[in-house]
Amino acid sequence: MGKIKVSAVSYTNTLPFLQGIKASQKLLEQIDLSVDVPAECARKVIHHEADLGIIPVAALSRMSEYHIVTDFCIGSDGPVDSVFIFSCKPIEEIESLRLDYQSRTSNGLARILLKHYWKREVSVTMEGEADAYVLIGDRTFGQKETVPYVYDLGEIWKQFTGLPFAYAVWVSNKKLSEDFVHDFNAALKDGVSHPKDVIPGLKVYPNFDYEEYLTAYLDFNLDDDKREAISKYLELYKGLEEIDFKGV
């Protein structure tokens, strides 16, 4: 049997998972691991270039078959500190929004909250000038002080729904063996049990605290409330007008 192809995300929020994976020799013998941006992770799994990946939850709506295979996710229960709308105007005044090319899920979350929470109808674009823009991941580190208005989408989702949020989950496009899933889950559990170990050597950003981000903002456990949030998100996501997003 060939190795299982696994695609992980290249952001800091996934480093605890990668830490656990790379520490498990048993698991490493079973996988081929690649590291990609979220949209590319999803594309690989959808197009069967990878068997398993941590993919943005919006991509689930584009899969005919999927299996959420672990007890872990990239999530938050309130602010996440790496998924934002940055704006030069108060959100009540914006007329246009530039989306982030790296994650359909965060774009969808921004549009859902604009429509249902802020009650705003705005034009959206993938490039060019706009009143506000979605930005996610490591590219947001140290950027909150550079714009007049900053909206943490995890925080706003919590205010809107009362639920936590799962931004990305470990998904396979086919049934994997129970033994492999057990080994994979165990490796992830080990990795997230000591997330601060990934911090040494990371790039330093002004006004950004890695320890706080990894231990206070991120919540790696895929519990029942986050599963409910995924279902609610996907239902609301169906109501959005389709846009031309390069990726998946």
C-alpha cells in the first residue's frame, strides 16, 4: 500500500499539529507530507492530489464525499487574532470589500457577517481598491495598529451566534483505516499539548504575542459546539452569491 498524501497549512496556527506529526516516526513512515496555503490544501484534497488535509470548512460544500477524521481543528471560542476585516472606515460605512485569495472560508465568514450581523450589502472584489479587506493568517501579525478599524471575525461570529468557530478541519476524501486515523489523531494530540514549543525561532512582530495567540486565542479541540458552528456556517454560506475565487 502506498503512503497517504497529507497536505497541511503553512501558517503558525498549524505548527503545533506539524510538531506532533514530525515527532511520530510511526506516522511519518505512513505519509507523504506537503505544506500549503489553505486554498491549496483544499484544492489538493478535492482533486485527489492529497488524501487528507486540513482544509477551510467552506471547501466541504464542494466535496461529494468527505470524512472529518480527527478530534482537532483550527478554531477559536471568540477572537482568533488572525482572521480580520481591516478597514479605513467604520464597518457601517463601507461600500466595498476586497477578499483574501488564500481562504474561501474567511471570505465567506466576512460576507456572512456583513449580511446577517451588520446588515450591510457591499460589493466584493478579489483585487484592486476597496474600503475594507479580509486578511488572514501570519500576514495579519503586527498589522492591527496599521489601520483605523479592525474587526476580528471570530469575535463577531461569537457575538452573532453564541458559538465558537472552526476555520479548518482535518478531512479525507475517502475512508481511511482506523489504525491510521488513530495514529494520526494521537500525533495531533501530542503536538497541541505543548504548543509553546513551536515559538523559538519564529519571526518577531511588533505588538504580537505568539504565546497568547497559540494558547489563549486558538482552540484546537473539535467539540460538539464547533461542529454545530460548521453546520450553521455551511447553511449560511449556501445563501451567498457565487464569486470567481481562484482556488476552491
